[in-house]
Amino acid sequence: MRGVPRRSVFDTLKQRGFVSQCSNEEGLRKLLDTEKVTFYIGFDPTAESLHVGHLQQLMFMAHLQRAGHRPIALVGGGTTRIGDPTGRTESRKILPVETIAANAELFRGQIARFLDFTEGRALMLDNAEWLAPLNYIEFLRDIGKHFSVNRMLSFETYKMRLETGLSFIEFNYQILQSYDYLVLYRTHGCRLQMGGDDQWGNIVAGMDLIRRVEGVEAFALTSPLVTRSDGKKMGKTEQGALFLDPAMTGPYEFYQYWVNVPDADVEQFLFRFTFLPVPEIRDLCAVKDQRINDAKRRLAMEITTLVHGEPAARGAAEASRAAFSASDEGTAAGPGALSGVPSIEVPREELVKGIGVVDLFVRSTLCATKSDARRLVSQGGASVGRKNVTDIETVVTESDAENGVILLRAGKKRYFRIIVT
RNA sequence: GGGGAGAUUCCCGAGUGGUCAAAGGGGGCAGACUGUAAAUCUGUUGGCUAAGCCUUCGAAGGUUCAAAUCCUUCUCUCCCCA
């Protein structure tokens, strides 16, 4: 094991806010300090991209890997066919197998960026590999017999669902996840499963299974679910989740999300979503008032770099600065500065004739419908260039362009560029 | 298998023949205040060629001048009994 840490990784994790529940803290700490441990986290490919919730788990893994341990990123191509009922009041829509396979492929591509997979330092597996070919009768005899329905019903997840309804397929989810853990123990010596707090029940069930079947102690470790101090769902934008795929959530939008985080959350996010050293984070967050914005910009820059790479992050930062200073101080920024701001191209001829503001805002995607655009304009939330526009009959023409670009603004912070071609 | 309850707009949830594009709350958006923060207050929140018209109250039919509301069948969910 390379680079035996001077201090326990466990303390690092704790300090950075990754530790919530642990099955045996002393035992796990000792194990992590003395052995190279193989551990895993599962990711169910229920969408086309990972989102920031997954990012926290990837950071969780990355810290352990940096301490010399071996992560297994488990893509749940098999479990997703069942659907995890955890934390849901209604059953998940069952996805077609082909969709799951396609999503799994996309997940693998994204996960690969966050861990070091060279020379077997990390593994990427898909549980469809062993779950899909399972034989029902055999499985029941070998694995099912270790599960007590009485005990399962006592789990919070199931209790909750017993009120609204729970189908048998979902009831089996926990058993399959437990089986995953057992398989990974057998095939790769995996002895630690991590996840978000919501996964506690599932993880513990797997740990128990390993103890019963193999007589070995395995470990469970969960991290707190990230919440925002304002009660908004973490990583949710107006558009939906904050995805890691740049085609779904652009780097500029991604950067903006972090710059706009509530003051009270900056520190916890720096701890969990960046690798900045603890003292540096404390310094950054020691300030109050608008000075805390520096910490937010740092946070946004770090995470965006991590997820989209440095050039994209710099572009997003530059564009943000240009957009937000342009509105106060006039043309502070050069022509290329805004290039990170989302845009569409519109032919010059169209603008010679002129386009109604309402239509232009709809085309820009700043507004979903014309009614939406009308409301925005009449409520005084729309700007073209540096002019606030309040008349829905306003026609935008070429003369509104500056350096071949018309900058639209909806509300105080949503910008969009119309590029004249 | 028998009996009961239910499915309403993004979510929760009122609404039992016209006064319903549908109360109220949440969320969203916008304005004021600010620091691209929070809290607070205000406005707004189906679509459109905006007077007016069109689509929406699980699905399909039917009754009626008129249906979210009444009838029939269907789908799904929950509860109780077996």
C-alpha cells in the first residue's frame, strides 16, 4: 500500500463531513489504518447522467483511494431492473432493459473520470453480470433463507411503503443489494460498502448476509445526505437535477449553481466537493457579508474544474464575471469574454426584419412558452443588451447587437446570447 | 374471490351539473430589499393569432342546452374480509 497516511483516513472523512453512520467505527478505523481495503459504492443508472448526489459519493471514494485503498464502482445494471424503493413514497417506473444498459454505459464513462483506474487501482463492475443470470429457486434456497421478512418489515423504508403500497419486486431490492455485497466479498475481498444515509438499511443487510454466510465481519459506512440550509433540494435547478453531463447541464450553468449557493452551505460544500485542504477551507469561509462570495467563486471553480475540466471552468468563470459586471458597469468585458454563456445563432437577415422580444426569449430557451415570455416582459424581468424591456410588442433588431451579439437577460441572473451570423 | 374508498392543474389538496382554467398551501418565476446569499414583502403561475378562442380534472363511451361534477365500461391504487 502506497503512502501510508500519517493520520487516519477515517479522521479525514469525518472532518470533511462524510461520516454519518458506521457499523463498527473502531474496527473500521483499524482496518483502514493497517490494510489495503477494497470497498464499494453502487450507482443505479436510472438516468442518462450522474448528478451531484453521485458526485458526493465519488468524492467519498476518491478520498479513500488517495489513502491507498481500492474502490469498486458498481454500476447497478441489474438492480435498476428492480428499482430501489428506498426513500420513495411511490414505486419507481420500471425502465426498459435497453435503457438501463445504455445508461449504464454512460455512467461508466463518467465515473472513469473521478477515480484512478490505472493498474487495477480501482475496479468498475456491473451487477447485471451476476444478477441477470440468477436462478430463482437456487437463489431463494441459498440467499433468501437468510432473510427474515419480519426483520425486513421493520426497516423504515418498508414501513413507509407499507402505507402507500409496495410491490413484491421492490421488496426484493434489498436482498439483491445484499447479494451484491456478498459477491464482491467473495470475488474481490470487498469488506466495506459505503453510500448515502438512505442506503444504511440496504448496506447493513448485506453486511449481515456476509457474516451469516461467510462468518466474516464486513463494514457499513454512510455519509449524510447533502442538504441545503434553505431547504431546497440539493443539486436541483429549475430545470431539474444538476447533471454532470455537459450536454445536460452546461459548465456555465453548473458553475452558476455553486456561485449561488446559500452562505451557510459554502463550507460544507467545499469540504465535500473539493480536495482543498481543511485549513484553507476554514480560511476561505472565515469571512462574512459579500466577501463570502470569494469562497463561493472558489467553490464553483474547483468543482467545475473537477467535473468539466479547467478550460471549461475558466470559461464559465470568465463568462460569469463578464455577464455580471456588464450589467452594472457597462462594457467592461471584451468580445470573447461571454463565450461561456449559453447561446444560439440567428441569421442577420432575420434581425434586419426584426424579431419580437417574446419570440426571441422563447427561442433563447430563457422562456418556455410565449405566455411565459409575456409575463417576464410585463413584470419587468427582461433585458435586451443593457436596456430593460417592458413592452411585449418591442421588436429586437440588428441595432441591438453589440459586437455581433445580443445579450438577453431574464430576471437578475439568467443570461443568454444571440449570436448574429 | 367478496366488500369499501379513491385517481383533480408541477406537488399536496378543495371542488358533487352552469358563477371552474378550477379554492388554499407548497414549489417555480418575476419585482422590491441585498452581496449573483438568506429571510421578508408584493405580483404571477395551462396554451394561443389574447376582444376572444383552444386543451386540461385516470381512459373510452353516454345523458344534457351545459359535465371535474350524472350514467356505463375499462385501467390503476389503497383499505377491510376470505
